Amino acid sequence: MKKIERKKSMVGQLKIAAMLVMSGIALVAANTATAQEPKKIRFALDWAMQGPQAPFLIPHADGCYTKAGLNVITDRGFGSGDTVTKVASGGYDVGFADINAMIEYNAKHPESKLISFFMIYDGNALSIASRKDKGITKPSDLVGKTIAAPAGDASRRLFSALAKANNVDPDSVKWINVAPELRESMLVRGSVDAISGAAFTVYMGSKAGGLKDDNIVMLRYPEYGVSLYGTALVAKPSFAAANAKALTSMVECIAQGMAKSIQDPESAIDALLKREPLTDRKIEMERMRLSFDWSIATPWVRKHGMSQIDPVRMNKSLVEVGTALDIPTPNAKDVYTDAYLPARSKLMITK
């Protein structure tokens, strides 16, 4: 009888040991799977998938995100203000948005501030576009003129910064509201003296409407004394701090995508075509090149690399945006951080 009991006991112990082994294996497998699970990041761009957005698709096409252990979902945007709001509400984790739109949002919503962590448009894209036959060649020529723009257009809302830098009374111009899709056509028809908007958007729109290159006048804010920085990656500070390694990898992949797009622009447009098959290759190639020439690969960036912030310029720009939007001048540390940048060698742009 005792032998039978001992056998039952041994069988029971073996079963328990087997269960413990299986549980251990399952736990190790679960931990391994968790460790290898790509980090999901929901990423909203500033606008529709066009030439300037093409470089953001390179990390998807060349596998950089996958190699870095990231699962980045990149969606089109509907304007910087919309992107900022969606990131602040948690709809997206990271956004590509105008830093000045973020600053204004932070001033109005101090309980849900965002932070920028990778400056991509070293030269902001703000601009006024006109025609040579309107006699406008410099900001002071806008006095007494009529400018058309959507009510929320950033170039319009920050016009006072351009005016102040050029000793122009901002109230000396007349603004009329116009839907975004009608803006360039009004300039082409000559029914207004000028329009405002993102430089590469209004330039390409005016060309598409029939204006010749030599009749388009671009007054880009960076060329006329405005220090404002442009569009950057933004996120909630809490999300950034909790996902520091992932954001650094994301920045590195995007920086590589930018560099590759300059060296091999066809690859960027190829990636865009895969996402948007109806894309006009020639038009978006030119639009992308303008974004690099005017905003991304500035002389400063070619010398120092991407997102190398000049503290003197940053402080000046914060005063400009505060004055233009009638909000308190923010502290630089509440606007931008370099804590999530990879090594500077990863941020250099050549060619």
C-alpha cells in the first residue's frame, strides 16, 4: 500500500514539475515576444502626401523603421494646427507641425503643452507671393495692396513679424478671406495683388494656374529678416520621456530619409508613388526640391547638420512669435529639446 502511495506521490510531483517547466517556457516565450514587439508610433504629417512629405516615406520603403524595432504609422495631415491638436489629444503620438502653431496652442492650453524635438524646417516656409506686373518686389511694396489668404493661414497670422522686420505698418495692407483652393487662382487672374501661404505650395499652385516662373515674385519671410523657425516633430513631453529610445531611432530614420532624398530624389518620389499612385512625378519632384532648397537644407544646416538650434536666433524668434500672436513670450526650454537627437554625425546633410 505504501508503495502505491509513493508512486502516486512521485507521479504528482513529476506532473507539478512538468507544469512548472511548461509555465517557465511559456513565460520566457511571452517575455521574448514582448521584447521583440515593434514599438508602435502613430505619426501625423502636416499636409497631404506631396513632394515635401515624400522623404518621410523613405524609412518605410528602405526598412529603417523595421530595423530599429519601430512600427511607425504615417498618415497625411490637414494643416499644422490640426496636427498639433490631434497630438495633444492623444490621437497621434508624434506630429510634423509648424513650431509656431505649437507655441500658440501651448499658450492657450497650458494643461496639455507639447514639445518639439527635431527641427526639420530650419527655414520657415512662410511667404507672400505676387506677380512682377503688380510692381511688388519687396515687403515695403505691399503697402496699400490687397492680399488674399485663408483666415487661419500661418503666413497671414504671422505677417506682423515680416512687417516689423521691414519697417512696414502691418495695418497698411488689406486682407481678404479666401478658401485655400481659390487662393492661387485669384493671383493668376490678377484679382488681388498678392497671396500668402507656404512658399512651395503657393509657388507651385501659381505655376499650375498658368503663371510663368519669371512673373512669380516670392517674398519668403526668412529672406527678409524674420527669424522664426519652421516645422518640426512634436510630441507630448510625457510620451517623449517614456519612449526616449524609440524617438531617437525615429529621428535617425527620418534624418537618413532626408539625406537620401537629397542624394537620390527619385527614390523619394518612388516611395510617394507607392503611397499615392496618381501623383504627378514631375510636379512633386519640383515641390520636394523647393522644400529642401528653401526650408530644409539651408546653409546653416549644411554646415551644422539638422536640428542644430542657434540659441540667439531661437530667443529672437520666440519674441517675434509672441508679439505677432499677442501671447506671452515662451521660454525656449518649453518649446524645444535636443534630448532625443541621435549623434550629430547622423544628422549631417551632404551634397
